[in-house]
Amino acid sequence: METPDHATETPADPAEATGIAAQNWATAAADPQYRAAVVDLLGALAYGELAAFERLAEDAKLAPTLGDKAELAKMAAAEFHHFEQLSDRLTAVEEDPTAAMEPFAKALDDFHRQTAPSDWLEGLVKAYVGDSIASDFYREVAARLDTDTRALVLSVLDDTGHGNFAVEKVRAAIEADPRVGGRLALWARRLMGEALSQAQRVVADRDALSTMLVGGVADGFDLAEVGRMFSRITEAHTKRMAALGLAA
């Protein structure tokens, strides 16, 4: 996953962090509700990375050139490495990675089924827009996590290079045929709505994650802040659309 325009930043200085965000995993995990929330979060992230690997491998088949195919294959490999990092972390904290991912598989599979791209360009826009929305969401949550979990989450959200690759290819396609822009803009708006709805459904189904977002486990996350969080995510989406040369 990647997001060129981060919707939020975690504290640059550990001294600025308070509560759970200032604790390490060993201390924070003493709270069973917090531990459950983190296991859910890592499970959701792990399945998202596994799905991203599968999708990029499929998209590589639609690539118009051998060079494009190779670039997507390299990005798919990076996503699988992120999956392995998350899986290893779950194992290290004595959680079964498959069991942690299972609750999120259907919702993510449904999202990908409902937003299956019809061609190469739609696939690029989906990866750029859809993955970036998810990354923004996880970055927002990461700011409230313990130091060890936060470092891992931010590591697996590192840019795999897909963002710049998608921008370059989509802008070139629009230059070659401006009519492409209108179709892709409609597609990106649909992806935005579906991605936000899917994220809300996932959170609503998991009590520990819900508590992490609205308060009680994660310091400072109240309902008003959740609203501001989604506003920041929407603003970052608008910037990405502009980078693609599309109207939000």
C-alpha cells in the first residue's frame, strides 16, 4: 500500500506522544481490549496486503508492455513482503495470522469484486486511489498505537512505487486521448465511495476496532475527531485526483 500525500503524520518526537502512543507493545498489550484491537488491525492490514499482491499480479497480465509487466510484478513482490512482516508479527505475539485475517476477508473480497477494473487504466486508478484511501486510514490509526506496532504499520505502508507509476501512465493516457479522463474520473469517484463504505463496515463489525476509533482504547479519538479524520482522508483523495489529472 502507498499514499504519496499522507493524510496525517505521527508524532515526530516520541516525547510528544502521550498515553498508549508513548508505550511499547509489552506495556500497552496488558490491556486485553487494546490487544484485541491491534490484532484486528494487523489482521485487516495483512489481508489487505495479501489481496494487493494478488491484484497486482493479475493486473500485470493486462500490462501493455513487458516493462510495465515487470514493474507491476516488482510491486506485487513488495506487497507480499509487507504481508509477511505482518504475519510474522502476529505469530510473534502468539496470534494465528489466518485467524486474525479471517474476519476481514469477506468484506475486502466483496469490495474487490464490486470494483473489478475493466481495463489496465482502471486497474491503475483503483490501486492508486483505493489503496491510498486505506493507507490514509491506517496512518490515522497508527498515530494512536504503541511505539512498536506504530513502527510496523508505518513500515508496511511505505510506498511500493505504484503511486508515481500510476500517475505517469494515467496522465500519459489522458494526453493521448482526453476522453479517457472523464471515464476515469467517474471510476475514481465510485472507488472513493466504495472504499469509505467498506472501511466503515469493517470497523463497525469489530467492537475492539470501533472502540479504538471513538475512544476508550486510543487516546484522543472521539466522534468529532473521527469526522475530522474522514475529512482529511477526503482532502488527500482530492489532491491525488489532481495529480492524476482528474477532477474529484
